[in-house]
Amino acid sequence: MDSNFLLNIETNMKKINLLGISLQDRYVKESLNVAEKFLQEGAVHTILYITIPVLLEAGKNEACKEWVESADLTLWGDTEILKAAEITARNRYREVTEKEFLKNFLHKMARTHKSVLVLSDSEEHAEELKHELLELQDSITVVGTMAIPELEEKREDVINEINMIAPVVTIARMPFSMQQKWIEQTKPYMNTGIWIGLPEHMNCVWKKEAPHAKVIKRIWNVLFNRQVNKYKK
């Protein structure tokens, strides 16, 4: 990357460590600049949305930790992560709550007519994700939806299909363990510019939470804060 570009990004990026995981916090504007740079390069770049369950898993699973740390760009799916990292800027909380990166990124993809492929662990889930993305930005060019197969012998067929489509951006939502395995095994062979990975329970648009979902979220937050406080001692 251009040295001046990196210098500008460094001044707007904060290095943080949560549960022993080395991460970087960036404002949306800088994250968009980084993503724009990715589109000008040849290799597949991974952008991962990180949530509390993902961090808790990475905190106890070395392979998951290495995968999260190796992502080209990480974004937050929970404002509780900002609190744990002692980030107090109001704008960052708004950016995370409003999913500003995804909104702005999709807007740019629509404006520049970049193709988007939607993946999930089933066709039904892929269609659900496509509709959420279109709700965020109804003019994006979705070139298809696909389900990632569990059977390894079918993997090559899916890679070939992805490569025939050659999407500029691939957006996937599925269990992170499944996503990690898929990326690690197929990244060198995929013809796409950016892979945006979403955890399976992350909604792209606002949805009214069911009572049990709120309870589960509170439990995750309590567990996370306990682990963070324990790690700081």
C-alpha cells in the first residue's frame, strides 16, 4: 500500500486488545478508505464484522483468534465492544449502532455498479440476507445468492460457480466457524475482490427483538464484561 495512505490511516486508527486479541478500531470514513484500496488490488481481502460471541470464542480458541486477527479489516457489530475498549467518542457509537460502514459501502457499490454476491449456509438464509441488503441500498447489483455446501466434495463446484460470476464483493452470513473453515480452504481460489463476513445472528437492518433474544444478548454482554474485567486484572 502507498506509504502516505498508510500514514493517514494510522492517525485515525486505534490499536486495542480485548481478551488477548489484537484489533484495530477505525472510524467509518477510514474503514471505507481502506476498503476502497482493497478494490484496487488483486487478491481477496476479508472484512469481518465482530460481535461479542465471536470475541468470546476467539478468546478461548487460538485458531479463531488467529483468523480474526488476520482479517484485513475488522468492524464491530456490538457497541459493548467499544465500551470494553474504553472508546468514548459518541460518533463511534452512532456509527456502530447505525451500521454506517455497511450502508455507505453498499451505496458506493451501487453508485459504481459493482456486483455483489450473497452467500449463507442455506438458500433460504441467503435470500433473507439479500433482502436485508436491498433494504439498506435498493440499487445494488446482486448477481446471485448461493448456499455454502457442508460436503467437501461439492466445494469445488461452488468455487467454480463463484468464479464464473466473478463478483466484485461477496457478502456472507453464516456461523463463524463455518465461515472460517470456508475462507481458509478456498480463499486462494476465489475470484472476488472483497469478502465481507457477517456472524449468523447479525441483522443488517433494524428488527424488533423477541424477548428471548434480548435475554440472550444480556447474557452474552455479562459474560463478555466478566471476561474483559478478568483479563485486565
